[in-house]
Amino acid sequence: QTKVMLTTARTAFATYYLNEGTYAATDADLEAIEPALGDAANFTVSGTATTWEASALSRSGTTFTIRFDGTNQYERDCDRPGQGLCRDPADASGNRW
């Protein structure tokens, strides 16, 4: 469920960028676009004009993170590699989920 929320955050960031021309959104900005994000535990975001990051805590206690580097590359990471749905090692693209 947490990974789905972060995928939803990715869509909300894209919408925010289309409207504002920047990814410098707050969690409240993204929740205004997609209210379901308010249900994510420990949901945090940060963004700049060209990059963004979002993370949330899963029920199992793993924090999942997704990052956009401004070049259409996404990095999906988590803080407990090898546990639950957090892969170890990462896949060929460096993603753990």
C-alpha cells in the first residue's frame, strides 16, 4: 500500500509541475491534488525546480522512498534491504522496489 501511495505521489508531482512549473511542492500541495496521500504514514516530500523526493512508512516499519532526478529517471529505495518487499540486492537499475 505504501508503494502505491508513492506512485500516486509521483503523479501528483507531475500535476504540480504542469500547474506551477516547479517540483518545489509541500506535502499539503500534493495532498490538495491527491487527497489519498493524507492516508500515508509519515509521508514526507521535498522538491526543487527540477527534482523531487517522497517517502512514507509501511505497516511493516519499512520506509520506502522514490526520487526523481530531473532526467526522467526514478530511484526507488527502502531502508530495510532484504526484508519484506525491500529487495537486496537492488535490481539492475539500482531500485529496491
